[in-house]
Amino acid sequence: MKASVRDRYGSPDVVELQEIDKPVVGNDEVLVRVRAASVNPADWYSLMGTPYVARAQMGLLKPKQRVLGVDFAGTVEAIGKDVSHFRPGDEVFGGRNGAFAECVCVPQDRAVVPKPANLTFEQAAAVPVAALTALQGLRDKGQIQPGQKVLINGASGGVGTFAVQIAKALGAEVTGVCSTRNVDLVRSLGADHVIDYTREDFTRNDQRYDLMFDIAGSRSWSECRHVLNAQATLVIVGAPKGNRLIGPLSHIAKVRLAAMRSSQKVVFFVAKFNKADMVVLRELLEAGKVTPVIDRRYELSEIADAFRYMGEGHAQGKIVIAV
């Protein structure tokens, strides 16, 4: 099968389209013929091999994972002898390492569920990592409640576009922060209020929020705390790239340390794949409460160009790969 392969860390130029062995389906696995995948910031960090502290997991001198990518959508091609939930021909979506390839193997009890019939393969592939981050960050870490005022800083990117919609679906009053060119997009996703950060500093207005969902990571704790209610929560899911050694962890550590004595809570987390939350997302998608936003589409052979665009940091919604 064809796959986007890299054997060393580096720029998008190190990625090549190669023929590799198709994975062999295990007893409890489904072999999925990938029709589409999508790019996430985590893929960028894995490509570059930064921050260096993360190489304990990624591989010290060279990457353990030759094929990048996690998000996928496609058709079940084969199943193991113990698989009971899927049949060949089923349309599915989910997350599994090595998704930038023509096929991927996934255990049936992991993050793979039937694709909503109202979504294309490309739309479904845009969902898993970004939408799980939004769902788990708002619901589990932010403990979002109906009627709460929620501020989403970085509302127009992959995670942000899902966060706006999921927060609305959970009954919150949502304010999205984005640049001028993205104001209409964020408003169209259901945000009650939209702040253009090029024209207004959201940390200097009189509004107070019960929950701040920070994807951009563009503000210090002293700035954030002024827009939070006394018992509010700041959930950090993104931060500036930072230096090569510790990368985004520098910003996260500074904010958490500065907030240690505050009544307001600061939480940082990384989304975890699980089948139950994939089912929740599927239900939201089927009900039309959440719709993926796709910025650009690339072919598998153009994966380097997709990474270059990701590296610019200005994507509206998700970057999708057609396989």
C-alpha cells in the first residue's frame, strides 16, 4: 500500500510517499481502507521531533512511528475472527496512529465507530482529535453547565470550530475570539458573541466568564484572570510553539504556577481516544448540532504541502487529506 513515510525528524521535506506492507489484521481488529485523513498540530510536532522532551515517547534519535497521522475515515476491508461489531463494507471513522496511508488496522473496541451517513469521508476525517479535544476539555475538564458564559480563545481553528459548536450544544452562552477574516465563520457556527482580537482586547472589557477555553495560548495568567469569575476554570489546550527543548510546555507551566494561589482553576490536558466519546460525537454530528469546517484539501502525495500550510498556523478549521 502507499503511505506517507518519514525516517527522520525534520521539515515537511523529509516526508515521502512510499510503498510499504499493508498491515495484517489481528483477531480483534478491523482493517480500514482509508478514504480521508486530517492533519493536527500533534502531527506537526511529531514530524519536527519537538519539543525535545517529548522524544522519550516519540523516539530519541529517530521516530518510532514511520507513518504519521491519526484521524481517519474509510471503509472496512477485512475483519479479524473475533470481531463482531463490524463487517466488510462498513463506513467508519476514528483515530489510529499511521493514518496517512491507504490502510490502517484498529482494534474494534478502540476509537472506531460507524461514520454518520450525513457526512462525507473528508468531513468525518476532520473530526476525531480536534472534536475529542473540544468535547473532553469543555465537558470533563471545564465542567461546562447550561447557561454558563464560555470564552473560546482561538475559535476559528480545528479545535476552536468544534469547541464553539459543542459548547452551544451543551447549553452555554459562547463568546469566540478570532481575527477579522474569521469573524463571520465563528458567528455562523453559533457563537453568541464574537471578538475580533485585532480590534478589541478581550482581557480589557467588562465581561466575566465561567469558563475560558484557551486554544491560542496568547495571554498570560494575569491577563486571563481578569475576565474570569471567582470560581471560574481556565482550560488550556493549546499554546505557542515555544523553544525546541520544552515547546508549548513553557507557557503552560508559567500559567499554572502563576495561578496556584488563585480561587480560579487552571487545567491542562491532552485528549484521550475512547469509543464512548466517539459515539457522543457521532450523535452530535448526526443530529446536525456539530458540522466539521474544512479549510483546505490535499492529496496523500501532497502531504508535505499540507504540513507546510499547517506550520503557518492560520488554518480555518481542519486540513484534510484525500487518500
